[in-house]
Amino acid sequence: MVDLITEIVLMPIIEIGGIMLVKTVGPVGAKIFFVGETPGEEEDKYGTPFYKDAPAGRTFNSLLTLAGISRAECLVGNVARERPPGNKISFFFEDKKCTIPKQILKKWIEDLRQEIDINQPNVIVALGGTALWALTGEKLISKFRGTVMESTLCPGIKVFPTYHPQAVNYTWPLHFTVVMDLRKAAYHSKFSGMPPDKRVLIEARNIDQFISYLREIKEDTISVDLEAAQPGSHITIVGVASSPTVAMSIKIVSGNHSRYSRGEELLLWRELGKVLTSKKLIMQNAAYDTGVLLLNHGINCINNLWMDTLLAAHCLWPETPRDLGYLASLCLDVPAWKHTAKDDPAMYNAADAANTFGIAEFLYKELKRTDNLKTFEFEMSEIAPSLLMQLKGIPVDLTARDELVKEHTNIYKETEAELNKILGKKINFNSSKQVQNLLYIDLGLPVQYKRRKKASDPRKITAGAEAIKKLSKLVPNNPIFNLLLKYKKSFKLVSSFLEIELSPTGRVHTSYNITGSATDDTGRKSFGRWSSSESIILPYGSGNLQNIPEEARKMYRAAPGYVILQVDKVQAEAVVVAYLANDFKLKKLFKDRFNAPFAEKGQFDVHKFTAVHMFGVKFEDVTKELRTVGKTLRHAVNYSAGPGVVSAKLGCTMTVAKQLLEKYFNINPQLRIWHQSIQNQLRENRTLTTPLGRKHKFLERWGDGLFRSAYSYIPQSTVGDLLNMDLVDIYNEAGKDIDILIQLHDSIYFHIPEKDISAVQKLCLKYMLRETEINHDTMIIEADFKAGPSWGEQESISY
DNA sequence: GATTTTACGTA
DNA sequence: CGTACGTAAAATCT
């Protein structure tokens, strides 16, 4: 019977009272059926769903191409067949939350059901939340995308949800996820029915059962996952998988009580310790699990790590989310399980363990295929030093801290009182809104706006420090500006950096994150630099240790007889840029500096060099001010900053800033060429590779924002990686003997006995002068040293 | 009470 | 129209 129909759409366009009916199109018996939401303006005009020249249709087609799917072989339709007023799907629902469909929508869903029934596709791809709801009754696309579901509308038929192409248009980085999803959908179009779930996930009834499971594991690799209660990171559940399909978990804690006797628990930890120190281990975010095991149970299994799936995913896809649920949706064919954490934590944990194993196997193949194994192994080697730095913490001198708190609390309180007196009323100067009202309404000053990232961004009013500085120039002799700045500075210092909780031993801890940021899930920029954030294992301190201001650094003091020694990569990013841009003059300067004896190195200062070329003065005659101009311009231009930044930094007018920039570019034409070459590389496949082999695909919209992000990528990433290589080597050689305190992107701090200074300097130099090939030349970034009684009081020392 | 915005510290 | 990062406090949402 079906044979009689060659195309579903015999009459795609039917006009009813001026509104087009947009029907499903495509060949009968297609294996994939794409279902969207409603027709848009163009679809309505031409009667075709995802019309090729409509915004969503254009994106849809390009996503299909990237996923290797031929649209001609697919059915394509929408849930709603007419365009609602204002393109709002809620028009077809009785209620605001879009759960009760109106009669007409019910009829369209029945049409959809019949189309599915006639065609019997192997997979229906639900594009967006409405299609997901119509086909399965579920609403949250972000929760279910990437996982196979069974249709409730047509039982027995697979539904595979992903984002709507229009969502990709709004948030372009989603396209990576959608392409990955579509590839998986293409795989599912090859067979009908739900994929069998072969996993055996078991919650152990008691310790004995868990221990016998551990003892019987024959495989040499296992994956491990812990659940822990905060604060204190007390382990509540342990899960171990011996393969992607076999996992067992055991609940150790119920409520606030251990479920087992002390003796039983000790037995468990002993047996677990044996397994963890004899097998190769897979973990997701191993630094946390290994850290908790080491700190709370004395189990040190760091050297047994084979793969941290977080790091593997970071090396492969640094631009995407990397939580386990997301990775599973890309790599595996398992049902979504992340929402079961509360209802059945033990099974949830077992699923975590098993899925981590499966993800690891997938990622390993991908790392190999894409030539990323070296970067991955390097990142794995960073786990031990970063974790031990976290656990060790850095010492705080309580007396110094209290004095600083007292001093700066006085400053902001006095400043506040003075301001209130001048203004004749009380204002919260930490409130941006109140300060804006004060400046722009009460005082009627010219409104200051934030610098925009894009010309198309809306202008935003600001009352930040930069705006206040500008106003103080416009209105001289008004004392409130300086008072405001003083208040903000000291308040911030006290609240964010001085009044912090210390550990019982008076230390501060931070978690060094090898994979960088994790804040939002629409594309990240992690370039291989570490980030620093609050340690969940030891939650003491200000969290981020990479943004402590100089004043607050004074409270981090060395023990008696000890010093804090700092090693810096000299002008690191400027050196990398010089080699990337192939700036011969500059490269020669850096090489000459390297070959000069220590006492003469000051004669090869890059910023003075810039000033010499900019202003035609002699090297000896470069003033401090001219050097600052040179430094600011080099920095600004390297990263394609504009005159706004230069004028703000130098305190000059925009006109002067523009002239300076122009002059700089004329003297350094290589920079424009280098920027152009970055753009050319992006044009090829949006991917940049650093001299150390780290790759990053830039998913943002094509344009200046993308370019600027890309310009900064190679220098930042290369310097970060080189410093971490140094740190790993130094740790591997001497981590047991010397205390590595802090990593600050291009410098490392040590806490060492004063008598060891020159030995540690030697150790640093042994590794830090490593050679890197760039543009068929050999780059060496120099190192220099400072030391002092505290982190905030550091003096240069020779070597 | 949870989430978003604004501002600000470092490299 | 520098980039990258994390956090505190205020504002805003539900």
C-alpha cells in the first residue's frame, strides 16, 4: 500500500485563509526523520520546512553536511504546521508552560504520528524542546540531548533529541554538539529499535560482597568514582568498574552515619587500597578523587593513573563542556543518568564508574587518531604536582595578616566617613547602582560607558574605577573621585584577600585546575594554562590564588630560616610573539640578552628597545615614562587592542593613542602580517596548533572577537605549557625535598631554606632554558629570580 | 534562596 | 572592540 506513494508531499503548499500549511517533505521509507518546531517566516512563504534560504534551514543544511548526512534521503518536518503569530510556539498551547496543546496542535501531532507510522524510520531526530515533548513527553532538551529515547507517541521507534538549528544560530558554539549528535543519529539510522543496554550495574549489599568483587577483578585496568559529602569531602559511596559494562558500588554512609563498623570500614579501605595501587586507573577529574583518597584514607594511587577523562577530553575538545554526562552523550550509547543522582545515588555512582570506563576507551582512540596523545600525557604528568601543591597549601603569618586587616579596614572606614560627610548622605559605595546614581544623576556628570567587545554590543553605563578616573580628569579639584577609588581598593583588599578563613594549621589552599575554566557550558577558552579556584578538599583561603594583589601577598611569609624564592620567565609572551611574527630585530635582542653576562642583561630591555625605535632617542636616554609607553604599546598591539585601552592605560587622549598605535605599526609591520596569517589558518579549519602541539578549535562567530581570542592563544598557551613542563620536571626531580608553593602562569614560587637558594636556582635553570622550535628557529625564554621573606617583598637576585 | 550582573584582582 | 581566569557583593528573578 505504501508503495503507491512515492513522496509524502504531493501538495506541499495548501493555503488556508492566507496561512501556508507546511507539510513534511522527503522520500517515503526514509531512515531518518527530522522533526522541528514550527515553520518560520521563509518556511511559511515557501511551504518547505527548514527552507534552504531561511536562517534555521541554512544552519540545518550545513549541520547535516558536517555530519555527513544527505538531506535528500531524510524526512523533514515540524510539529506545528503553521507559523504562529510572532513565531511563538506558545500560541498553540492552552497554558503558559506549554503542556496542554490546543485542538489544532493535537491534530498536527496526530498527523506526525501517522507519518511516522507509515514511514517507520529507524530514528526520529527531535530538533529542540517542542519536538522532544511531542515525541516523548519530556521537555528539557539540554538534559536529554545526545541520548537515545523511546518514543511515547510511536512506541518502538527511537527518538534522538538534539538542539534546534535556530538555537545553534543564537549560540553558535552549540554547533559542535549538534554535529556530534547528528553523527550519532546517522549511526542509529542504520538499525531499528533501542540499542541493548548490556551494562551490569550493582549496588553491593555489604562490605563482603564488594570486597569479593574487588578481589575477582581480572582486568588490569579499572575505573573508579567517589561520591563525597561536603564539607570535608567524606567519602559516601565508592564505585569501581572493571569494564564499560560491569560496575559495582557500595554505600558507606547513610545520612550522617557510617553503615559499617570501624573494623569493617578499615577492611574496605585496605582492600580498595590494594586494588587502586595495583591496577591502571581511570577517573574523571582524578585530582579530586586521588586527593581525597590520599588525604582521608592514606591511599596514594596517583602513580597508577592511566587516564583522567577530564584531561583527555580537554586535550581533544578544549572548546566544549567536559562533564561526564556530556562526554557520555558524545562517546557512548547509554541512557541519560545524571538526573538520577538524588533518587538512587548508589546506582548513579555505579553508572558513573562504568560510563567513565567507556568514555576513556573512546577518548583514547580519538587522542591517538588526532595526534593528541603527547599533549594528553603531558597533562597527566601535571596531576601529581598540582595536587600536592593543593594539599600542602601556603603558610600565612597571622600577625602580618591581622595588621594588614586593621590598616586597610581603617582606610576604607575613614574614607567612607569622609565621603559621607562631603556628600551629606550615606551611600553604599560597593553598590554600582548607587554610585551610578550619585555620579550621573545627583552630580550630573557625563555618563561613562563600558568598552564594548563588539561594535554591535549595546552601550552599558559603568561606575567602575576606569570611569571614575576619567571623570576625575574632566572635573579636577573634586576630592570625591580619589576617595571613591581609595574606598573601593581597600574594601576589596580586605573583603576578598585579607579576611579569609585559614586552615587549622594557618595555611591557605587552592585547587589548581589543569583544564582551566568550567564556568559556563557554551564554549570555553581553556588554553592549557592552569586556573586556580577554591579547593573543595581543603576549603581555606580566598580560592583563586592567581589574583592576589601585591599588598595582600605580604601576609604569606616564609618560616624562620626560610625564604620565598620566585623564578620568572622573562618577557615570556613578548618572546613568543617575536618568534611567531619572525621579528628578526627583536629575536636578535632576546638572543643577545641570553648571551650577555648577568650584570649586562639590563642593556637588552625590550620595552626600552621599543621606545628607542618609536621616539628615536638613545638607549641610555629612555626615561621611565617612555619605557612605559613602549611596554603598553607592545602589549596592546600584540593582542590587537585599540586606542581606548592605550588611552586608558597611559592616561592620554584618544587622538594621541591612535597616533602612537599607528607609529608602532609602521615600525613593526611584521605584526600585521602575523595577525593575517592567524586569520588564514582559522579560515582553513578554525584550528590553531601551538609550537608544542596543543590544538584548539575556535567555535565562536567569525569576526574580530574570534580573531583577538586567536591572537592571544598561541603565546598564552605556549608560555603556560612551557612553564608547566618546567614545573613537572622540577617536581619530578626534587618535589620530595623542596616545597613548590605557587604557580602563577609564568612564574613558580618556592618555600625553601635560605641556604638552598643557589641550589634551587641551579635546578630551575637546568630545566627552564629549554629550547622550542618556532618558524625554523630555536626559541629560549630566559629565567630570572627574586627572593624575600614574604611573597609580597621580593628582591631581584643574581645567578 | 537561587541566579545574574557588575566590578576587580592577577598573568 | 587586548585575552585568559575566579570571586565578592549587589541586583534581580522566582
